[in-house]
Amino acid sequence: MPLAVEIVLIAIGVLLLAAALIGSGISRRLMTIPKMHRAPRIALAILGVLLLAGGMWGVATETEKRGPSMAELETHVPSDIKAAMDCSEAAEVPKGAAGIECTSTDENTTPEAAWITMFPDVDSMQQYWLHKADPSDLPGAECSSVDDVKKGSKQEWILGDNTVTMGDQACYMAGNTAIAIYTDRRFNIVVFAQDSNPRHHADFLKWLNGNGSVPEGDENKAPATPSHTVARSGQ
């Protein structure tokens, strides 16, 4: 629920509890508040506690669900994208996510466009990648060559000499445009990159498999494991 609603529930709960307390009867030299019957006081107190508890629970869960910030995402933009492209906040992003969209400033560089999206958790990241990449339709097993892209391929990727899976990668053609979509499970990030110039496709693959395409951040951070992976599902 919206945070403003939760604050209103808390305020009403406090007022009802105060009314129940005051209803027990207060007498002062200049003011006398008559005593309220026991049943209405109990009802007010119970309702106040319920509203207060509900509002506090809503605030806690809303804070927990709040997604990553743009400032946080900007620290993970891949170095090659940061150096060679103009980036701004994405116009549309999935609920709870933060997104950046980038376009090349030089027609001789690759990729020509990229979108980086950061999710609040690894499972929402993975579901987004599965929806966008649709790996069940990609018969290839690696994204190492232009032929792999033309065939349509997917694979898990590792970083350097690390044997731990860092994320999933998919590559395919959409018309004359080479597309790569990959995840980074350390930071719950999905990168979507493309290049429509056939002369750039070989370099696009070199970029994809180089360090410049890897999201920035702690290399030693352990990647999370999503509940649904390509390896487990056999896609």
C-alpha cells in the first residue's frame, strides 16, 4: 500500500488508543472528562492496536520491498558503456527496479545501444531475463562467434578464473541486429545490448565476452542463485 496510507493508519490508531485511555476518566481542576463505558473503551483500544500494528507492518514491508536507487545502479554500469555512451534514466522499467538507457556517441564503436536494469532481488531479475531472452527458443550453447548469434544461443558465464556462475547470457539476431541479454547475479542486474551494423557484429561479440561488458562492483561478492535457472529447467 502507499506509504501515506500506512502513516494515516498509524495516526488513527494512536488517536483511538488515546481516546480509549482518556475515556477511563480524567479530572483536573479546570477540566473534567467523563468516564466512558468499559465496552466502547475496549473496542476503541482493540481497533487502535489493530490499525497501529497494520500501519507499522505496512511501513516495514514497504521499506523492505523498495527497490534499488538510480545512484546505486550507476555504480554498476559496465566500464565500456560508461566510457563510450551517453546514459540517462530509463523512461520505463519493471516495478521495483531501476533502469538506465544508453546510446553510443560514436558510430564506429559497439554496442550502439544498451539498457541496464537493476532489480531488488535475484528471482525478479531472473524472471525478467527469462521473459526477455526466451532461452527455450535458442538452440545454441555459447555466444562466442557471429554464427552462435545467428543461430541463437544461451549459456551461463563466469568471471576470469572463477568457477562460480555469475549469470546467464543469451544472444540472437533480430533482423540485422545482433542482441545480447545477460544477467549478473551479484548485483541483480540485467544488461540488454544491441548493434544493428553487420560490420560491428564480430566486435560486438568481443565486447560481450570481454571485461568491459561486466557490471562494475566487488569481484569477490558471491552471486546469489535464483530459484529458476536454465540449467535446472533444461531450457
